[in-house]
Amino acid sequence: MISANDLSPAELAALLHFHADAGVEWLLEEEAIDRFAEFEAMKAARRPAAAQAQQQRPAAGERPAPGQAQVRPNAASRPAPAERAASGPQPAIPDGEAVQQARFVAETARSLSELKTAIESFNGCNLKHSARSTIFASGDAESGIMVIGSAPSAEDDREGMPFSGKSGQLFDKMLAAIGLTRSAILLTQVIPWRPPGNRAPSAAEMDICRPFIERQIALAEPKAILLLGNFSARFFFGENDTIHGLRGRWKEIAAADCVIPAIASLHPQDLLTAPVNKRLAWNDLLAFQAKLKSLSLLRN
């Protein structure tokens, strides 16, 4: 095992980032705990009970002596079925049924606030059970401008809002470069819950979450959409190309009765990983800005 004292600040930072990307969010308890002493105390507490049970248990092949009750678990000490269900893993809803429930919940919502409440109460997607926060649309729903990211990151999950941390700081700069702010657009994610370890959502998880994002679009009725990231572009364009093949071209996406022009670009996290691609993102932002001006959604 390598001690933290043997690592340079840069190596330690890289190690911490590795653990964060893998889904490890807490490394230390609030107070130091001696796990060895705790384990020994647990074993010592179990010895008297185990010895007593051994004395009361008849030997193999023997029957209890007359007048001696056979030792059986006390029914009163057993947890009730409801308690056992609550303490154990919850049964998973079949994917097809979960999709149907999601569609019903989404179509029933008549406003973004109703949809937010419905998504927060929805338990048909396993991603929700491992996530800390439900990430929903924020900003100005009346702006006609919508930006859609992929899935929440660890920082998003902790903060409860999309595009947090360093990625969010860069995102704010990208918006400012074309005369926008978070409060002036509607900002959301394709998936409302962070996949463990920032893995890609499965096909079933995508199908379950699709009614929620499509309903957000239908209720907001944006005039133009900016998709950020490979997953977001593939999700809406229905293509398997990389973001470099999908970016920079206007396409139409449909949600309910709405058909909206959309353009894809690189996610801010992609730009932090490969800053050389910032020039590509800048060209996409300029195209998005020009579209907004042509639709009178942004002042010249």
C-alpha cells in the first residue's frame, strides 16, 4: 500500500479524482473509528448467546427430553413481512412496465413544476436509488432557449443542479461568450439521476427516462436547442457517430407535437479533458448564437 505521504500533490490530486470518477464520494468518517476494536467487541457480545444456544440445542439424532421445549426462533422476535421488505432490496419493476409508468406520469403533468414533482416521486428507475439528487430543468422556461446535457456528474449529484464544479464554471464562460447566462435559458439533462461511477446509462434506463425529457421539451416549447455531449447528441439524433461527427450541424428533433431545430456540441467536460477542441465548440456556439438572433431570441 502506498502512503499518501509518499505522493506528490499532483499525484494525490489525480488519485482523488480517480476515486471520485469511480463513485467514491466519502473517504473519511467525521471521527476516527477503531474498526478492529469494534469487530472484537461484536465477537465478544455474540459468545454468551452462542454458548447458550449450543447448550439448549439437542445433539444430532436426539429428541428433546420430556418437558423440555424444542428451541425455535421466537415468532415475536421475527421481523414483520413489511419490515423485512423495507430492510431488504426492493423488487425491481420490469423495464417494460417502468417505461409505461414513466409515460403515464410524464403525460399527466401539465406544467414543469408538476413534472418535477412527478419525477421526484417516480421509483421505476434503478438510477434513482443510487443517486443523491434528482436533477431537473432550471432557469427561464419562457426564454425559448434550451440547453440539454447528458447525465449528472458527481458534482451535479452533490450540488443538486446541472453543470456544477469545474465543468459548470467553463459552461458559464461559454454562455457568457455568446451573451447568455444560466438564468436566461432553460437548462436540463437527458437523465435526471447520476449513473453510478459516471457510467453510460443502459438502454433500459434510457427508455425509462425518455418520456421525462421529451415532456420537458414539450412543456417548455423551446425555439432552439443546444445539445452538449456525445450521449445527448446520440440520444436525440438517433445516430451512433461520435460527437465530432454529430456536432455543428442543425437537425430537427421531435417531442410530442413539437419539432425543434437543434445543434450538438462538445460537453464542457470534454473541453477540460482536451482543450484543443475549444475551437470546435466556439464555432458551434457562434452557430447557435446566429440561430437565436435569427429567431429574435437574442439581441444583436
